[in-house]
Amino acid sequence: AVTDLIVEAPTSTTRRLWAVANNRLYKLENGATAWSQVTTPCDGGLMVVGKSGTVMLAGGAKGICYSSNSGSSWLLSNLGQLGTTVTKTWWDGSFTGISDFAFNPTNSSIAWAVRRYPSGTANASAGLWKTTNGGATWTQVTAFGTPALARNYVRSVAVSPANANIIVVGASTGLMAGGYSSG
């Protein structure tokens, strides 16, 4: 399953596409006829990818990996292994790991990440996290949802492109919102 996709420079002659599929990162260079797998320390546990300038973030059950050179090389951040089980999707409600990224619109070294745990399990490290150094280290934002269980419901994050001080966090107690049914 493809869980995330980025189109880099959609009108450029050097277009590149990035996809997270089957818990791994892949890229397709402009003019290439086949996707190539990109090796990261988070291989086998990826769910999402984000990019701003030359900074890239890839995350999932194995934590957050970051690149400062447009994906040429990758390192593991201080938010390493998050879960004991790597899942293929987050639709069934059991996914543990990074579920979203959002970048500051004027400074690619600043980004936000959502660390998700299954909603029925209280975990003090779930919720919103922030980096100010391009993904190398992350600190938890605890200004909202102080009880551990309340932070477990955080699902997504966005930053206003007009005002980097406006951060919107999406939360839901619904595990299968949108009508997904596995049965």
C-alpha cells in the first residue's frame, strides 16, 4: 500500500517523486522508467514523508529519519523505534508511530510531527513533537492535551503558510473515520 506521496518540482525538468509504499521509501527521477528504493534507518517501518527545501523527514513505527541533503543520505533522529510491531496501515487503529509532518513555511529546520499510539492505550509520549534542527532532535509539545490519553487522539498537524505561529492539530477518537471497514 502507498501511504504517502510527494511530487517535487512538478513543473521542472528535474522532477522527482517520492513515495512511501510497503513501509519503505522510494523515488522516481524525471525520465526514469522504474521506482528505486531509498535506504533509510527506518526501512520497514515508514508511513509518511515530508520535504521542505533540502530537509526531508520520513517517519513511521521505526521513528523519524531525516536528511539534510534532499534524500541523498539519511540518519535516525532521537525519536527512534516507537513501536514493537510494524503495521502496514494505520486504518485498523493499532498503528504506533509517526502519522504526520508539517514544516514551518519560512524555515525548513523547524517542523512538527505527530507521534501516534493506539487510542485505547495511554502513553505520555504520544502527541505533538517539534524539531528546530531539521529533524535531528525532537522535543514534545505538552501545552495541550496534558493527560496521556488525550494526546493519543492527535492524528495530524498543519502550519499556516501565511503565519508560522498558527499550528493546527487534528484529533479524533474515531479509529476508522471515513467509513473504512476491514470486515
